[in-house]
Amino acid sequence: MFAQKLYCLNKRLPRGGVYLSGVVEKFKAVIPDDGILKRLNANEGASCMRIKRFTYSEIVFD
């Protein structure tokens, strides 16, 4: 549907996934092992997106 890039701010791999922060939007997200990106936003609640491609430097999902 759409593509957005998130860049990893923390190279460590904590249990459950990689912590990221959006480039345009200032939100933090956790990527669990199942490949579902759970967006953490108090205003909009939690939304999920399927990971399409993952590298240590960026994430592309649709």
C-alpha cells in the first residue's frame, strides 16, 4: 500500500526486536520476531504493519 523508511537509532538487539524512531514522524516502534511492526502512538493507539525488508540500517514495510 505504501512504503516508509525507519532508521535504526539503536544498533543493539533487545529481546523482542529492534527499537526504531521514524525519520519524519517522531514515534518509536518495536519490531518483534514475528515481523509485525507495532507502532506506539498514544494519540492514535497501536497499529501494525508487516515488515517487507529489514537491514540494520533501515526498514521498508508496506
